[in-house]
Amino acid sequence: MADFCRILKKFLEIHGNYLVRIHHDSTVNAMISVRIDGIYRALGRVTGGRHTRRPCFDFGTWTYRDLNISRLDLSNGSGSQLRDVTVNGRGVTKYSATSNVEFFLRNIATNCQKSNIAMALNKLSIDKVELADKRVLIRVDFNVPLKEGKITNNQRIVAALDTVKYAVDKKAKSIVLMSHLGRPDGKKDEKYTLKPVAEELKALLGKEILFLNDCVGPDVEAACANPAPGTIILLENLRFHVEEEGKGLGPDGSKIKADKDKVTEFRASLRKLGDVYINDAFGTAHRAHSSMMGDGFDVRASGFLLKKELEYFAKALDNPERPFLAILGGAKIADKIQLINNLLDKVNEMIIGGGMAYTFLKVSKNMKIGNSLFDEEGAKIVNELLDKAKKNNVQIHLPVDFVTADKFAENAAVGAADVENGIPDGWMGLDVGPKSRELFAEPIKRAKVVVWNGPAGVFEFENFSKGTKSLMDNVVEATTRGTITIIGGGDTATCAAKWKTEDKVSHVSTGGGASLELLEGKVLPGVAALSSS
């Protein structure tokens, strides 16, 4: 929070002529809400939707959660005032401004985002840490799919091997691996045991793996205290303990919260298992879970996988080459308000496809969308987002034609529609059409950096996969020309796996939720907890 005060002080030094009064009568601490007279929502509702009730600050670094600022009317001069900044309910910091209120707020938000990016870049990594004769505790993401106790996709295990092998090569005394698997909700469930992972690790590394039946407690601490040099240990599922996530289900199925003292005890036990803490679990970096924080460790560094993720996202978020293009899909605008809003401050062009395109088109062009997905909540802020795009000179590309279906099913009847004539009642758009595919190819050809999050249609159904496949083909081609192409996790990563293009783009993120939150401009707790380089 002190950083926020420094930013504010610097702003006042440079732009103090815009402010006629500033009064501060509280200690700046944790949560900030900004209210402006007669104005509602956000500079594009910087973080609306499901995030508005979350704490504003995560582990000492801010993310905006509840900015209610948008259409700033400065025509009345001093009548348009920035009035109250409430700080954690402990007093009020008051500002009055005669002009440039919007610039004032944008300056603060921009500096906060730049600080977040700098924070992500300025983290210690495993290759800068002395590992010889040290017990190395590594948080990995071994949350692999299982069927009848057998691993069906080992990609996440393979992704962690570089970090594990590096620790072996650097003569670490022991390597203790910890992970979650599935959602056992804080209780032991053999369905989610990591035993199959131990066998897979043994096969991949060609080394013996010592599997422990728990992840904390006296027996685990004793096994990890002084192992034979070079020992590789895999702990049992972290989420067998409610203290890992801080919540779970009780014996009767009711929701429970972990006892604060027990969480402290759980983290203290993890601390005893190593001398150095390494986090290589990018997929869980947006969760402030016990194993993600490295509590008590003097040295907390990223593994190679986490380091690579941060480096690639920095290429998009910190001084990207231009033109910079974002490709966004998905169903609901309300779920991606913060993503769209944040990227509108960064990109030159934006392609909007998927289900949310129909909401944009209905609101902005009064297009008939039949039974297509319509996001009523998201519809309320479509014009605000389009106004912001216009103001920032961001070119928005929406589909102009569609592949339609008479029902949401793989065997649905297939039709065609366009913006001019609309989609008839009883039909729904499930993909973009051939003209849209050609239209979307052009900004991809121009781009120097592409970030893609969300498919263009229902790619799981063959008849409605051509739009997404066309985007993928164009992104792959752009990569061969030297464009930096980054595919977010989740469904878009699934597309890359389906069409075997994971090694044909610059980077496919291993974390759906984590990559989304990075692109939204948020701080990832698992990253914030790492030591600075």
C-alpha cells in the first residue's frame, strides 16, 4: 500500500495544478473504493462481475476490484469532483478536482498495472539459487486426469521435469515434490491419491521415487529431515487436508472453513520439509493456498515452467511489439469484463467471437440473434466497452456471418446467417461463417503479438469447429513469420491439443484461470509470494 502512496505523491508533484484540495485523515491500509458524484460503473468496470466482492489487495500488491467510475462529465469544470476515496472503512481521503479527473484515475490505474508487471518480472528463479546439498521443496501441478487409477494424460508431469532434473543435476540433497489432484474437499479419498503419479515419475525420470502417505505431520517431517543424497520424494495429495485450500466439506457434506491455527500449523509442517522453496505450479498461481505461499522460507523461487509463463505474458503485457492483437471468445461478456477492459488499454486490435459476439451484435447493431446465447448482464456494458475501444483507437472485429443450428447438439441441422438478415427464431449461432474467417485473418497477418483466449465457436462439434480451426491455422502461420503468439489455457489450450499445434505457436499456457487473471491485470498470489531477484 505504501507503493500506492508513492504513486499518488508523485502524481501530485507533477499534476498538482489540477487539484484544488487534498485531505488525508486515515492510515491507508487494505481496500480502496472510489466514488464519483453522479457517475456509475467503472472505467469500463475495471473489475466487475464475480470479482467485486473479493478483497481488493492480495498480499501487499493491489488490484482494483470496485471502481465505480465511467462516463466522466467535465463540462461543468469544478462541478465535476472526485469526492470520496474510502480506505478500508477507517476514514476518508478526499479529493476535489477542477479538471482532468479521468487522467488522474487513469494514471493511478496504469501505474498499478505497471507495478504488477514489474513484480512478475522481478522474481527469483531456480537457476539463480544455490541448490547443492539443500533440501528442495517444489510445488508442482500434477493434477492429471485419471481413469480407473490410470493416468490418461501425463502432460503436466512432463512439464515439470525440467525443474526436477535441474535440481538433480545441481546435486540437491533431496527433492520433495508436492501437488494437489482433483477436488477431495479436505478429506482423504483414495480416488485422488498421487500414487499413480509416483509410478509415472519413476518411468519418466528413470529414478526411484519415495512416495509418502501424507504431506504433513511427524512421520513426513522425519522422512524429509535427513534423506539419502539425491532422494526424490513425492508427498500425498495436499488437498486431503482442509488447511491447504482453507475450506472443504465436513463428514455430513456441509461446507466448512479451516481453523486459522491449524492452517498455521499445516504451513509450519510444510516449512520443515525443505531448505529452499520452488514454485512451478502456474496453474494454481492465482490461488492463495497454503502450499503456494512458501511461508517461512527465506528463499522462494520460481521453477522453469512458472518462469516461462511469466516471461511470455510479460511480452504481451509489458511494452509489446505492435500491432498487438487480442482474440477473445467464450460465452459471457460478464465473465470477461475485466479481461476486455484491461486489454482495451493495451491492444491495437481485438477480435471478439464465441457466444459473447451475439450480445455485442444485438446491442450495437440491433441484430436479430434468434435463440443464440444472450448475456443480459453483459449487455448493459457493451456500449461502454465499445466507447472505450473508440476512445483508445482500438479496432474491434466482430463476425459478419454465422454457422447456425436448430439445437445445441452435434447432430443439429446446419444453416447460415449474416448480420444484415439476422438469425431466425428457433435457430442459434454456434460458429462464425466463411466471410468472418476471412475478415479475422487480416488482423492476425498484421499483428506482431497475438494473445488468444477463448474459441470462436463450439469447436467440440465438428460442424461448428471451422471458425476456431481457421483462427488456429492463421495463428500458426503468423508464428512462422516471427509473430509472438500466446494461447491462454482452458478451452483454447484444448483446441491446440486437439489440432496438435502446441509446438507450432510461441506459447500455450498451462494455467487457464491463472493466465486469465494475469491478462485481467491481477496479481497472482503464488507469484507475489516469491522472492525478488
